[in-house]
Amino acid sequence: AAGVIQSPRHLIKEKRETATLKCYPIPRHDTVYWYQQGPGQDPQFLISFYEKMQSDKGSIPDRFSAQQFSDYHSELNMSSLELGDSALYFCASSQGRGGPLYEQYFGPGTRLTVT
Amino acid sequence: KNQVEQSPQSLIILEGKNCTLQCNYTVSPFSNLRWYKQDTGRGPVSLTIMTFSENTKSNGRYTATLDADTKQSSLHITASQLSDSASYICVVSDNTDKLIFGTGTRLQVFP
């Protein structure tokens, strides 16, 4: 079965550079969620989109922005990168929003290293 | 503050043994509780998902219980296998899009 695809899987950037992470949800899934997991930490919710509109916002820094496109894929844009942005970034998708019926399926993650 | 706490923080068991992981939450309003298995460097994989009206749910050798009154959940693993070595995360939803992740239990199964 098709799963959530994230690219790139690994990314190395320098401080103050920009990075773009991509997420391709499972076919027919219309909701995308972004999470950030620092070393040894729990995943933290960043932002979510439903039907190409932002549906919820968590602890996403102002330096980050994201959007969902017409084909439902999503991109997380990160600017003025800081060392603390080094983390594993997960994307998840679901069919519909929230609630007990809408399971979130996680992608493999993008490991971002800022040097 | 919405919180999800898990115990123990880490656990070592021998292959074939059973174990139980605990989860306590203070999330309100409560929508559902999920248990995820996360291998190192990989995305979490869902094991079970329960609403407040469900007391127990099984998925193969994994059985989750939920007591919505005491806000406690447990994940019981039967006849553990080496491949069960992973982090097990209790996640609670408060009826919004975001999931509130627990601190996780790191399980190691040795032969």
C-alpha cells in the first residue's frame, strides 16, 4: 500500500540558509500535518492543512512557513536556519480532519542537520 | 496544561516475556488515545486507537486498555519478540488536529 512520502530524507544546511521539505500524502488523503522531533524529544506539532487551507497551528516558528498545493502535497519552508532547527521532521496525512476515525499515517521523516 | 506521561521510561525484557506500559494523561477535552510504535529514526506507526467509550482494543500481540475516568491507559505486549524493540508512544487527541505525544517508553527485548 502507498505510504506518505517525504523528501529529501536527509538534508544538511548551514546557519542562516533556507530549506524546503516536501510531503506527499497517501492518495485520497486531504489533510497533512507537520511535526518536529528534536533529539531525544517527543514530536511537536507544527501546522496542519485540510483541503489546501491551514487548519491548525502549533509551535511553528515565524521563520517557517508551509502550504498545501492543489495536488495535496505540502511543503515546509524554513528560513534563517538555526542550530536548534536540527531535528527529524515528520509529515503525516489523514483522510479528513481529526477525530477518532481519521488515523494519521506518518512518513519516514526528513532529518535536517544545521551546521 | 495538556500533558501525557508514560512509565516506565525504559524497559528491558527477555524474548517471549510479556510486558505492560502505562500512560496517564490530563488532556481535556478528550477525543481519543492512540499507541504508536516508533523505531529509531523512523516515523511512528499506529498500533491502536480508542475513543472514550472503548475500554480495550487488540492488535495482534498488542492489547491496549483505556480508563477514561482515571485518565489512564496501558499497552500490554504478549510473547515479546526481538522486533518489538522500539519506543512506544502514547498519544492523545483533544479534538483538534494536533496530537499530544507522551514521553515514550523505550523497550528493549533481548534474546
